[in-house]
Amino acid sequence: MQPSSKEMQGMAGGLAASAVAAHIALQELQNGGGADHDDFLDQMMSGLAPAWQMGLGGYDEASLLASRFRQHQAASGGSPPPTGKSMLLQLNHHHYAHHASPQQQLLLQSMGQPPAGGGGDSGGFLPPPLSLGSRGSGDSGLLFDRSREEVDAPFKSSDSTTEKKPSFSAKNSPFYSSKEAEALYNGFEESLQRAAQAPNQHQHFHYPQNHRGAPPAAAGKGQVPAAASGSPSTGGGAVPPRPRVRARRGQATDPHSIAERLRRERIAERMKALQELVPNANTTDKASMLDEIIDYVKFLQLQVLSMSRLGGAAAVAPLVADMSSEVFLVSVQKAIVAIDHCHDDRTEDCTWWQAGAGRGGADGAAANDGLTAAEHQVAKLLEEDMGSAMQYLQGKGLCLMPISLASAISSATCHPRPPIPGSLSQLNRRTAPSPHAAGDAPSSPSMSALTVQSTNGGGDADVSRPSRCKD
Amino acid sequence: MESKSFTTGNRDNPNTDLHGSKNMMASHFLRALFRIQQTSTSSSSFAGRSRRIRRAAYASMAYSAGARRAWSRALLRKLRSRARLRFPRRLSRTARPQRRDMDQAQVLRKLVPGGPSMDYCKLLEETADYIRCLTTQVRLMQTVMDSISSYAHHPMIP
């Protein structure tokens, strides 16, 4: 039959009214919450009835449906809303399954054809009027991305854990000739769900189409992203994140392997923490990482040893005898506070040492020319034993100290003093030594630079220490 | 895992706690240093003095970590028993290439105080804390040296 525009419009108008009523009801539903469930349905029924009467004349079926629905509701009494909705859907299903062709006819009629006016054809009135109304009321914003199966299947399997779309197409696809129609229906359903029960239960029902447009989408936005994020897993039987320890595929769930896994995770955590501590730890390999860790610990212990030897050499009476105890302590504490700021990345670079002239009366005697030979000698000694190297230096009135120390000494306590420039020579075990004395600053006349690569440090040749500012 | 870090870059580390432990370490170490300096005469050997300083350094490390850590407890035990404070510090005589995973854990156990009585997981955790404490101690000693030397050349003007 040919669609007559007038009938279409009339029907559309009636349906639009019903759709508007549906929308209003939906909004009320969202606002009201689950308690209004029954009222909402009543409204729906009442609102739709005139449309049905007006448009389709298949009121008998509609009232039959409504009454059946109410029976179900009455029967279930205080049953949780999902039951009600599942009933609703089951009814729909029932109608779909058994009245597929009449429904199809109905849709076709409502879409493009004048109403047949037949009683038996108006099965499933509840959904179609809503869906049809979408055309007139501008609900076209709700796009239907997926077929009805997604909606129905979860209901049917009541809290099923699958998000797959079962193949309902055989039964229902002929019914879906309009995407907008489905959209409104789905929106209706979803708003029912949302309003009537806690959102958590339906997280795996997601309606991406509700992201845009209509008021139902507003309430759905909060839920849908959560649902969408929670349910993208493929494969059958993906468990929602309820169990705390989730067994992956192929892994046994017995306590031993779980404990094993936990242990491995803990070890990995600790290795990561260690990796942050140890400088230049770019290796991801576990064995080499352990090597680095071991080397670093050894290096630090060696550093403590050297510092103590330095202190032992420097703690000769002349150095500290001049100070009173309080001054000593106070100043050092101040220095400790100051040192925090600029000493973050120094320790790991302390592979470079610098011998400065000690106080032992060798102030002016640390002539530049005398250093070259001493450098070699010290380097040779350092390779074997640090103690003898220190003693050798001490005999010469020199002492060995890290470069950072020397630079800090020259620029200590924020006095405006020219720091020792980076002109510190390097003595490399492997390469030929380049002797150079950095007796630069007139303020630290007794400082002459002799840099020796620490035996335990990294092997790079050209590290010229930036001067450290102790502000 | 209680991670008390001495480095400013660590994420779980309130600054207050940082300074507290550092100050404790510093004051302990300085007092020990001063004691050593007072009791040392011109006839004391360089080696003896440096050993005492080293012992003082490890003692202040252990005291700053307290009894919270297994390594600090082991270290305190070692110090109190007046045993000779020894650490494997062979410079370049160890045969490195032969190291495998098991050996590495063994080597690490020898380095970290209290190591032999820990399982691997705990060993890693203790190593991390030990490294942090060591770095703090080294910095502290460097600062001390700074101050001493600066005073030697430039007496402080209050």
C-alpha cells in the first residue's frame, strides 16, 4: 500500500506525542529514581494508549501487553526492578519471537503504510510506538549502533557476564528497519534500567549511542564510559573485575603459583627501586643490573674508606686545632644543610679525585713542576693499594681528595671566590697522563690539582668537574 | 615496603623525615669525629685513625637507620662485638667474568651487612636502603671535609 502522507503525519503526530510523553516520563524517571518505576510504566501505558488508539487501533494487543506486564509486576511485588525490566523485555521477546511477522508488518505499516487496523497485527505495541515516535520528535540523535540483541541478551541471561552479541539477527533483524526506532527503544529500556537499579549491575550494558543527544544520554554518560571501559574484553566469559586475584589464561590458580607470582612481582618492584638509586643503570637485563648494583655498593664502601683515610690524614692536629668545638659543629651542620641542595648528583660522579696540597707546611712548596712525577707515582700506587698511596702523598705534603671537595673548598661558604675551573687534569689509567696543575685561585694558594681516576669508578676519560656552588 | 629515602628525588619521602635522619647521622658522626680528634695524638698512626673514622662512619649510618632495618641491626651487632670491621674491598682481584645469578646474590650478601641471613627479596630491599644510607654518609663526610679544609684556610668570621 502506498503511504499516504496525511496518515503518516497523523500517526507521526500521535506517535510524536507519545514519544514526547515517553521523554517526559524518562526524565521524570531519571529524577525520581526507582520508586517511580511503576508510576512511570503507568504513565507510559497511559501515554501510549491514546497513540495506539489513534494511530494503530491495535489497542487490544497493547492493553493485553500492559496488563500482562502489570500482572507480572504485581506478582513479583517487591521484586527488584531488573525483574520488571527483564519481564518487559521478555514480553518483547515473546512478541518478537511469536509475532515477528505481525510486528514486521506493524512496523512497515507505521513506517510507510497506512495502518492496517487489524487487531492481530498490533503485537508488541509498547516498543514500536516509542520507536516510531523518534522520527517525529527529533530523537534521531540516538543512533543505533548495534542490533537489539545486545539489549535483550543481557536481560535474558540476567547479569550475564558476556558482552558478546549473540546472533539474534535471525529473529529480530526483519524488525529493525529503522535505526532511529531502535534507538528510542533502547534508550527507553536503558533509562528504565538505570533508574530502577544500581548502576553497577548494568555496567556491562553499554549503549554507546546514548552518548549523544537526548536526555537519557545525560544519565547514561556517567555510566556508559565506565561500562565501556570495563567491558571491552573479547572472548567469551570475561569476568568483571570482582575477584581480586585474577587468573590469566593458561596460569594455574593454585596457591603456589600465585605466591610465586607475587614473589616475582615483589622482586621486580625492588629491582626497579634499586635501578633508580644506582646511577647510569640503563640496562634492563637483570644480571647486568645486579652487577651494577654490586659495583655501586663496592664503590660506595670504597668511598667511605677513602674519606676516612682522608680524614685520618687531614685530622692531623694543625687542621682542627684552630677551631673550637662549637664552631666546628655549627659550621658543619650549616654546611650539611647547604650541601643538600647542590649535592644531588655528585656522589655518583666521584670517580674523580683530586689531590690538593695539605697543610703540612707545603703551602708554597707545591710547585707545579713537582707534581707531574707525583701524579704518576700516586696513580701507580692507587692501583695497588690506597693506603700506600695516601701515605706517599702525605709524605709529600699532599693529600688526596675528591674533585668536588676541592672545588667546594675553594668556593666554600658562599664567599665570592673564583671556583676551581674545569681545568683539572685527568690521569687516566689507560691513557697517557696529561699533567696540569690548576693552581688557579689566588685565594687557595695551596691548592694544586692532581686528578686521578678512581680505581673503581667508570672508565671514561674526560670528566671535567664543574665547580660546585654552595649557596 | 617502608622506603625511607635520603635522596631528594625519591617520591615517597617527606622532607621532614629526611632531615631528621640526616641530622641524627650528622651529629653522631661529628661527635665521634671530634672524639677521635681529641684522643688522637701525634704518635697515633694514620692507619689507626682512619680506621676509627671509618668505624665512626658506619656507626653513625647504623644509628641513623636504627633498628628498623635488618642491615643496620646486623651492623650494630658487628660494631658492638668490637670485631674488626671488614668488608670485601678487593680492588681488582676478583674474577668478574664468572659471575652468574647465584653468585651475584652471594656477592651482594657479602657486601650488605646481615646479608647471609636474608632471602633474595629482602636482600634487594635491604640493599636499596643500604645504598641510600651509604650515599648520605658519603655526602656527610664530604661536607665535613669541606668545612674542615675551608676552616683551615679561611677561619670563619662569625
